[in-house]
Amino acid sequence: MKKLILSTALLASSSFVFSAATQADNLNYISGGFSDFYDSDFYVEGSTTIAPNWIGEVQLTDMGDYSLRAGAKYFLDMGAGKQFNTFLKGGVSHYDFEYGDDTSAYAGIGAMTKLSQQTTAIVDAGYDWGLDGFASVGARLRYAFTEQFSADAGFRGNFNSIDNEVHLGVTYNF
């Protein structure tokens, strides 16, 4: 029940926040789908432009009771004509389990690049101080069927005895 209430609240608030975003910016989106991370089944995430070069982001996964990450990315060299858009990221992560929970910070660096007119690759590396601390490296491909809809596939390799992650989903850009 707790998961359902939290999921519904996140979706409702995300829809409200993202409705003000412009369709031209592909960093304003809501995404969801299947997640394989410990005992998880689904994920919901979204991001929106909060200032020039600043993107706010949030992700909810049903790992444990739930996991929630909220933070921001700062793009160092965002702009048209750039082959790679590199970014720094950071925020707060919360992992909630039946037997306890853990809240901490995370930080990392990454890059986005267009592989084709429809395909974007996103790679990043980071460190999360939660769950006794762990480093991770991830890669995601996003294939756009239209300007608004795309399919996502991603893999994140985690270290320090933390399960790896697989995400398969769909994205709606605003």
C-alpha cells in the first residue's frame, strides 16, 4: 500500500511539474518501465530543466520497499553542435527496506551523445554513499520513435556487493 501511495504521489507531482516544460527540450521527460535491481519490478523517473544548464531529476524504483533518488545534473558544455554534452550530477538517495532504511548523497560525472538522428547514448559513473557506499558505471540507449515517444534500455554495473541494474522502458518527452 505504501508503494502504491508513493508511486501515485510521484506520478501526480511529476505530471504537474513537467506540464510547464517545453516540447523542444528532450531533457524534460517522464519515463517508466521494467527494472531489475534486487527485487524490483518497475521504475518511474523524470527530469526537467530548472535553469540554463541545470536539470532536476527524480527516480523511484520498487527495490526493497522503495528507493528514491532526487538530484540535479549540471551540463558543462550543453548546446547545439556539441558532439558530447558532459555533465556533473549529485543529489540524495534513499533506500527503504522492511528492516531499516538508509539516506545518503550521491555524485558522479557523465556524457550524452547522439549516435544517430533517433538514438541517444548516455553514459555515467558515480558513487553513492548509501548501503555502505558503492561505485557504479552505467550506459543507456534511448531510441526515439517520434519527437515525444522513445524506448529506453540501460544497464548499470554496481560494485561493493550491490546488485547490477537493468532498465527497459518508454519515455514521453514534453
